Amino acid sequence: HEAAEEPYFVTEYAYVPAFVRHRTDIADVGDIIEFGGYRWLVLDVQGDHALIMTENALVIEDGRYHFTRMNVTWAGSTIRYHLNSQFFDSFSAADRARIRDTYVTTDNNPWFGSLGGDDTIDKIFLLSIEEVVRYFGDSGQWQSRPDERHIIWLSDEYDSARAALNDEGTPLWWWLRSAGGNQHLAVGIDVFGVIAMYGMGVSNPGGVRPALWLNLIGPWDYENFAYAVREPLHLDHETPHGDLAVQHMLFINDNLYSRKPFSYREKEAAAWLVGEFLAMGHPWENIAVQEFPLLGDFRWWNLNNQPRWESEFELRHTTQLSQNVIVTIPGQSERKIIVGAHYDSWPTPGAADNASGTSLLLESAQRMLRMDNYYTIVYVFFGGHEAGGFLGADYFIQSLTSRQSDNIALMINADALVDGPYIFYGAAYNDDWQPGANALTRQIDAIAEEIDMGLIGHPPVAFLNSDQQGFIGRGHTVVHMSGLTRVELPGYAGFFEMDGGQFTRGVSHTQNDDFHVIEERWPGKIQRNMRAFSIFLEEMLMMQ
């Protein structure tokens, strides 16, 4: 696997997960397709993305390029703002997720030299003079202005192809993003399809034909993954427990860092997970991706009370969707054990929090394919955890029917397994918000004692803040696993106190949450913790 590139800074169309296939058999130039309630003309196809523009000219807001007659370029225009706010927001969350960021350049007017302005990154944009000529036909005039210098119109055999109607069938002028003869004019296509190279006053009314790069297929279709199933990590009866998890953890740390919720990097991590399950041999029908939308006013903050998103632009240009990745291994019984871990992170490599939990589940999902398990096992890799509110886990729980919920025998959660050398688990059910014990939790305690791997059983750990919270709050028995750090400073308050020490996080939610930093500072801790948790998890999943 190659290291993933950062999103947003692209040349043609938006960043696309590196592990998702590009197809070339979906649409052709000149097709009319339906999307978001509009009919769109396909101008270009690159892989599984198409450049599309509305078939008809639309009137956005009051139809003006800019709210008043003044010097302006595309970057500062009112029409750009409206297209990338109200118009973009009018699409559903699922449709918004298919619209990719585009790096938009606006050259100076080739006839009059008027300034094109700054480059932008947009979801929705208008075509430039150069793009209209490229996609509708080039007679050579735009590069070589006719000798009569008074000519301010580009009219040729392609006029009729460029002309556009509104929804009522009436011809309508439509704006391009290019500057006109001076800075308070913008180029457009008149009702006859002629390119008005000198332009029209930016505050005059007109129409637009919004353009965008569209993902033509859903990212979770089997065809995206079936073309090149990679080899799984090597596993045989001599492979030590925890070894596969450590390998996965290192890969995620180095290649899928900064998996911020609702970001393209989080989506790439989800696509990588699907590819790993197929490589292991899980059948496609046992793999599911459960998408959920970005809802409400999404604001999340770091420890210095600064936004974890670098800008309002980055916030707006999220995918607008997160996803849970779900893998099921059928068992002898229809009763289920849910095994969960969130795979998103803060803007850090997120080794402890939570590549560790994600990697433990990956190893377990590969090992359990060889086992004769009694319970049906459902691995759920939660997205949207770090957005606050454990959004992925909550969405998964809310999607369950009453019968499905009643069928859950146990929920096991893995979070921040190498955040400290102390290997904790809490097995409990909710007894008026106090940890309760039952036959199942006593069986789990006996397993921990029998394997003798240094596991510390402390029932209140079941109530720590993570994705198991929603399950224990609904009456399910849970096991929460975490590696914690001990602090003995006067007045320090951690997650809980035990034997005179406060137990809390170590490196998570900091820039030190990096595999290499952890390994250098605490040699062997990662391997030791992951081995213990791997053996413990496997023994729990083999219970009857």
C-alpha cells in the first residue's frame, strides 16, 4: 500500500480514496443524466467521475453574478458563494457526498487581459471561456481574435450548441466565471449561444449552468473492490496472538493518519477495511457499510479550545457522510456478540486511539474465520466517534429492530488499547448506573484469570466514555477494554481511582499518539498489550 495523499489540493477533480476502483464504463460524454432533481449534460469522464453541467440554465438567487456593479473576480463573486452554500446545501447528504472538490483556475480574459483572480477550491462552479470552447467546440477564435478589433463577440458554428433554455423553454443568457472586458464585467453566453467576450455588467440578471465533478457510482458497490483483492496478512497456527494487530496498527498509523470524522481520510480508511475483509476471505454478503449523515451544527474542539477543523472551508468540504463498516461471522446460534471499535481519530496518527482497537478487531476477524464459534459474531467498525456523541455507535443502535436488539448476548468494545501499560477490562451490565454482575460477566472474569495475561478486571471500566455506552444504557451486558496510564500526582483526577492511583489516558488526543513515539518511549508495550487483548477477545468469542 502506498501512503495516502492529503485531500483538497488537487488538479483535476477531487481526492478519491486510493483503494477504490476507477471505472470507465459508466457514462459517456454527451449523455444526459439525472442527479439531485436536475438533468445534467456529461461534459467529460475520468474514471468513475464525470464533469456535468445542468442541461438548462437556472436562475440562482436573483440571477446576478455579483450583488452590485463593482470590480470582482470569480473568487469573490456572489454567485460563487450562492452555488457553494444554498445551492450545494439543497442536495441530500448522500448526493452532497458524491460531489467532489475541484481546484478551479480562472485565466485572464484572452482578448482584453482582464484579471481572472485567485484560484479556488469549489464543490460547484461555472465554466470558463476555455472550458466552453473545449467542451462545445473550438473554431480557433478565442485564441486568435478576429482582425476587426471592435469585435467583442465570439460567434461561430458552435453557437447553437452553447445556447440554453430555462425550465420554461425560454432562451436565457448564462454566466461564465471568466472576467469580461474589465473587472466589473463577466463573460456569458447570450440567448443565441454567442460568447460575449466583453461581457455584461456583473449586477445584471442572468442564468447559470452549474458544473461539478460527480462520483457516478456508490463507493460501497462490490465492483469497486472485486477487481483486485489483495493478499491478507499471513496467518497460520504458529502466528503469535497480537502479531497481525500490530502490523495493521503500524499500517494505519503511517498511511491512514488523521482520520477525522466525516473526512475523506475517514472514508478511505473505511474502504481499506472493506478490502482487508475481502482479502481475508469474508464473503461479500457478510460485509455491509452503513452510512449516516452529518446532522446539525457540527463543531468539535481540541484541548486548547481551538477548532479541530482548520477552517470553515474544510468543515464545509467534508464528505457530509460517515459510515460504519460491519462484518458478520455466522455461528451455531443466532444470538449475537457485537464487537466494536471506532476507526476515526483526532488529527493525529491515532495509533492508540483507535488504530489499536481497529487492529485488534481486524486480527480477530481473520482468526475467527477458522473457528467453530457458537455465537454469531458481528464486528462493527464505528465512524463518527470523535465528532462527539459516538455518532456511529448511536446510529447502529438506532437502526436495530427490537428483535435484533433483544438478540444481542454481549457487546465488547475496544478503545485505546495501548494508551498505557495497565491492561484493563470492565465486564458489567447497568444496575441503576452501577456495574452489575451476572453469569456472563462471571464467566468473562474466569477467562481473564485463567489466561493469566495481566488483565485487570474493574467493573466500572464498563462505564467509561466510549461506544459501549449506548449498549449498556439499553440494558446489554458489555465488556470494555482499554490500556491505561497510572498517575500519582496530588489533586490529579483521572477516569477512576484504584489502589491509591488515578488511571487515565496516556498519549491519546495528543500528537504523541503515534506508533513510533509509543514504541520508542515504551518498548514492547504495544506488543504486550495487543497479545493479551487478542487472546482475551478470542476466548470470549469462543464462549458458549
